[in-house]
Amino acid sequence: MPQKKISFLLLLFHFISFNFTFSQKINEVDKIVAKYPKSFSTTEKLAERIEKDFDSDAERARAIYSWIAFNIKYDYNAYLNPPRVQGFSYSSEAEKQRKIKQLNDNLIQKTFKSQKGVCEGFTALYQNLAESVGLKCEIIRGDSKTSLRDIGRKNTSSNHAWNTVLIGRKWILVDVTWGQGYYDSRKGRMVNDFNPAYFDTDPDYFFAKHYPDSGTFLGERISKSDFLNGPLIYNKTIEKDYRIKTPNSGIIEAKNGDKITVEIKNVSKSNQVFYLNKKNQPVKVLNPKEKRGGLEFQILIDSNIGDYVTIFIDTDSVVSFKIVS
């Protein structure tokens, strides 16, 4: 076997082994943090515990994510009825910054003590704890994409916040608000359901659901058009790395009788793949073909297709498209 090929295989084996070992360590972090007290007297006490139990920056960043996601609940009532913006006066730049810091500290303590908050509280608490254990951490504000109505929106709005934290030489993306659970529209309440997908999320997935107000991340321009007009992806899409190869747009122009070709990576014929018609009845895809490590199939556009089509793999919603006649 040629020397170059041997070197490549050794490098690939090392990469796979490293990622598997790191994944094991992260899972162990979650298990340890799950046994922590549900509340601490101060944020400093929690930070001291995390510093004592974990050695690496990655483990500490994950421990903060896990503890917040396990113990801080999303305050949906506060989201529906946000408090009035608190103004203040100042006579110098130093006084202005001091008052901003005080407001931020109040938000952190309110979220920590009440164990509930909205994204501003989650991100401020995450940043506070990260900096307390020696990590560089920033808050990013921007737009979020969470519902079918978001496919093809005309403009972005600043409605969400998340963190980026420096691990080694890499700034990773963290959305601990989404890590703690989700809103169940059928039950009309928040559901606490720990989700690891929003810690160190692949930027391709992350920016399919987030768009920063600056329009950039680490100096790189992010396409607003791709965010607004791309398909809606779901948590399981990220967790199981279901990459949507085609269509690459979330808006599909089609007339009755047309067939849409869909290709999704990391799926096989052993998976049950179906979509819902406008009566919410499951329709199994016919004659799927395994192709380049994924599955390719077609969806017939007919009178049973509604304004949107959502594709499921086994029991998980994976991607939604908007159908335009």
C-alpha cells in the first residue's frame, strides 16, 4: 500500500478516535452535572464547583450548558408579556457603562435565583459563568427561524440571542435557550427536554436557524437570503446529521403533477421516510434510491399537498418546504 494512503488512513483513524473519545467525555460531563444540586447559593459557588470537577475548557463550557439547560426553565409568559424597557439617565460614558453593567447583573441574578427566564437571561447567565471559569464568551443577538411561517419571510428581526465561546483556538456556537426544551403548541406550554444539539453546533446547521444582527460571524458574511428562503430544519436534523442536499431552497415553485426530487444524507432504505398531506395523513415515499451515503426520492405535487410539506424520518420531522403554485 502506498505510503501516502497509509498516512491518510492513520490520520482518519486518529480523527475518528479523537471525536469518539471527546463525545464520550462530553456525555460524562452531562452525567456528572445531572447530579449537581438544582440550585446554588451564588453563581460563584456554581462556577467553583465546575472548575473543581472539570479540567478542560471544553468540559467546563459544556458543564455550564448542561447545568443551565437542566435547571433554568424558559419563561413563556414573560416572552408573551415582556416587561417595559427600563431606561436610565447618565452624565458620562463611565456612568452609562456602570448602569448597563448593573442592569445586566440584575438580569443574571434574577434568572439564576428564579430559575426561569427568556433568551436574554439564558445568554447573560451563560456568559457570566463562562467568564467566571476563565473562558472568553460573547453574546450574539439576531433572528431565529422556528416555524413554517418563517420560510420565505421578507425581512429579519432581532428576536433572539445566543452565545459564542472560545475553546482552544475555536469559537463555538451555543444556544442554551434551545438546549433546555421547546414549546409544545398542542399542549400550550413549555416542555423541558435537554437537547445537546445546540452546544458546539455545526455553523451550517446553526445559521440555517439563526441570523446575527451583524450579518457576520468571525468576519465571514452570512447570507440573509439563504436564511430567509432556506428550508426549515429541526432538532433531529442536527442531532443525526441529516444533511439536506436537494432542494437547496425552502421555497419550491411547482404545479399540479410536478415531482420534487429530495436528497438527504445519512439516511438509508432501512429508515421509514414519509411526509404529511394537507389532512395530516402520512404518505410513504415510493421507490427511494440510496445515493452517495444518503437517500433520494420524489414527492408528487397534487391536490393532496398543502402549502407546506414536512418530511419525516422514522418518527422525527426533519425538513419542511413551502410549496408555491
